[in-house]
Amino acid sequence: MYKLIKTNDYTRTRNVILRNIETGTEDVCFDDSKMFDSFHKDFSFMEQGKKYDCKILLFGSLSSGTGQKALCRVLRNGILCGDTKLVEVFIGNDRYYILQDEIKDQLKNGEFDYYYTRKDLIQVNNIIHGAYLD
């Protein structure tokens, strides 16, 4: 569970600052859910100070030299978010998600370094970001 601390709104995107209620970690997450067609719900319903069940995707790669390096421990793979397969990982005590196709060769190792440049908000409660549907 996360508490919404603050939003920084731009024209069609925003950054949301979320605090993990269990660990106290604050994450700045990119939210572009408004950019998808009107058939998909976006995350604009979120209100400062309220609590939400969120999935945060690490946007990056296994290649060194770009982004912030994080040691990821695989918790589960094959997690579905809409039509997209994700891998659930721990960085320290915090839970994040990575696209399974990006790291499928690393799954057998149980741990791997990942270089992320952004954290994306991809699910809030039971509402899934439009990019991960269809």
C-alpha cells in the first residue's frame, strides 16, 4: 500500500510521489495514463493523503552505464498486469515490477543488476494503465 504524498501535473502527464506505508520509501513515479483513449480509465482519481494499492514498473535495462543501478531479487515471475507479463522483484524491502521479456534470461539466477531511469505507475487498485491492456 502507498500513500499519495504529492502530484506534479503537466499537460497530459504528471509525476506522483508515493510513500510505501510499510517501508517508508518515497518513489517519484511517472503517470501518463491520461494519454490513452477514453475507453481506459486513468489514475486521475487519486487524491493527496489517500492510500492505494499500486504497481510500480521500473523502466530501464540490464545494460550498465545508463540509469540508477539496483540489485533486484526475483520474487515471482509471470505476473499479469492486463495482457503484459511482469516479474515481481525486491530492491531492499521494496517491491517493484519489470517487464518479463526484458529479463527472462536472468530469472534462473534469482538476482541481477538492473539500471532504471524511471519508475512508472502502471496499476492503482484494480485499474490497469491502458498501455498494458489489449
